[in-house]
Amino acid sequence: MNINKRILLVDDNIAIHEDFKQILNPDDKVEDKETLALEHDLFSDNESSNNSETSNIADYEIDDAYQGEEAIRMVDEAAEKNRPFSLIFMDVRMPPGIDGIETIQKIWQKHPNIEIVICTAHSDYSWDEILAKFGSTDHLLFIQKPFNSVTIKQIALTMTTKWELNRQNRNHILYLEKRIAERTKDLQLLVKEKEGYINNIKEEMTLAEIVQQQLLPTELPKLKSIDMSALYIPTEKIGGDFYDVIPLSDEKVAFLIFDVSGHGIAAALVTAIGKFSFRQHLNESITPEKVLELVNKDIFQSTPPQMYITAFLLIYNLRSKELFYSGAGHVPQLYYEAKNKELKEIEGRGLFLGIDDGVNYLHYDSLKLNRGD
């Protein structure tokens, strides 16, 4: 781990500066066994214990300030150059300028993360007095003069290491906050895009619903001898259900009901294809099974494999009162016979439309309607 070992000594006594420098940066680094032991305890593990003893010897960059105002200026300049001090050894009494306590207060106003060690004599502030001014903080140590070299080395090494670990933690937190902010922004954009997409779908669904409603007959034709009514209640706004009444001639009329697989826009599109296909082929053929065969080819060629139609087609002769019908996989229809007061099912036996273009709808049935049926 690369540690910021920039230290500021603040003391009005030049001799104190020289003593600190000799303790922290001894001339003979190889013989500095105390520092070696401290660094080994802090940084070594079993895998790295065999490295050269001189590889991690502390090498501090030490600057000097002799008054409080000078210290404040140097701390500000170091921060502006992105070369901050990690540790300050601060004397208390530095006449004629401000004392160390006021100096610390002003430094921490702008640089609250710097580790500071107060070096004071017995006649200066007590620890309780210092706490009264700064409150509880883990960035402050208090040592009384005189102190020995081991104490200074321990403090310098542990406090600079602590500053570096805190810096890394702060940077990691900033990185996480940035990533969270970026992710939040991305999610907000996704939500906005999704809302726009949903609104577009709603608009398209509304249009599709209007189109589908317009596919249904707006009114039923008026025919002699037949009373007609229709009620359409979809389970969803857009479905594939459809009905139609199509006059073929003065004597014949076709009744059609079909259901497209699925719901939604795709079903509405297939409904439109089915409607126009039935109307076209009903004009070409008068037998229901032949119409189903031709429509089946259209549906098979015009829709995806998963789409199909079930249908029931009836053609009624107004003069003979005969009803011819054929079905394509649709549910049975209900026929009420007035004479016997009996409700019967009539059904067609053909395959769904659109499954296989080679299907022949050869079967059809008929019945004759009487008054009241």
C-alpha cells in the first residue's frame, strides 16, 4: 500500500524540528530496527515476511512551520496542489502568534481529515480542556513532553497509515455514490422510456380498438321474414371475435361468426384479413364449405403459423327457408326449434382456418327453418 507520508511539524523551537527529523528519517535506515519492527507488524504477512528488511522502511517527507498562521497557509497550499499533509505534529505554545489549539480549529474548518498530534508540556492544556474545544474525534492524539523516539515512530507510522486507509475508504464511498447516481439516472431514463413505450402502446391499442369496432357491422340489414339482433361484449378491449351478416342476393344471405386465436393488435389485424377474405369469396361461391376452403388458403398465406381462425358460416335461402352451414373448428351453435320447443346444437366438422392450406372442407349440413325457429 502506498502511504502518504507528508508530515508537517509546527513548533516555534528549531531544535524540536531537528529532533523529529532525526527520529523519523534516521541517517542509517538499515540499522533502524524499531521502524522495521513497526512496519513489519502493520504491513507484513506470512507470504511477504521473507522480503528484504529495508523494502518498507518509512521515508517521510517533512515540512516545517514555526507559527500557527504559517501552518494554516502551508496546509491550504498543499491541498491546492493535491499534495496534502496526512499528519501534523502541533505544538501548543507558539508566541507571539495564535496557539496550537486555535491553529487546529482553523485547519479543521477546511481540512477535517488531517490527523493531528498535539505535543504539549504539563503546564499547557489538559486533555479535558482539549476535548472541551474539539469534542470527541478520532483524528486527534495528545502526547505530553518529553517523549521518546519509539513513541514518535509509532505515532507517525500508525497515523499516516490511518490517514491513507481513511482516504481510500472516502474515495471508495465517492466511487460507490457516483455509480449509484449513474445507475439511478439510468434507471430513471429506463422508467421514462418505458412510460413512453407504454403510452405509445396504449395509443396504438386505442386506435386498434377503434379499427376493430369499425370492422363490425354498424347496423344489420333489413330482411323479410327474419328478425335479427346482435350483441358483442369483448373480454378485452381488443380481441379476435367477429360477426357479420352479408346479403348475397335477393334470395340468399350469409351469417358469419369467427374467432381469431389470441388477443391484441395481432388478433385485430387477422380479424381484418378474415373479414375481407370471407366477403370476397362469398361473392364468388354460394356453398359454405367452398368459401371456408378459399378463406383457409388466404389465412394460411397471410398470417404467422401461430395464428388461426375458428369459424362458423351459414347461408340461408329466404325463399326455400333452407339453411346450409359448415364449420372450421368453432364451438357448436344453438338452434331453437319452435315446434318441439327444443334447443339444439348444430356444428361443423372442419379444421381450423390457417393451419394447413391443403384442407378440403367437403362436409356441410342443412336444415329447414319453420316459423318461430
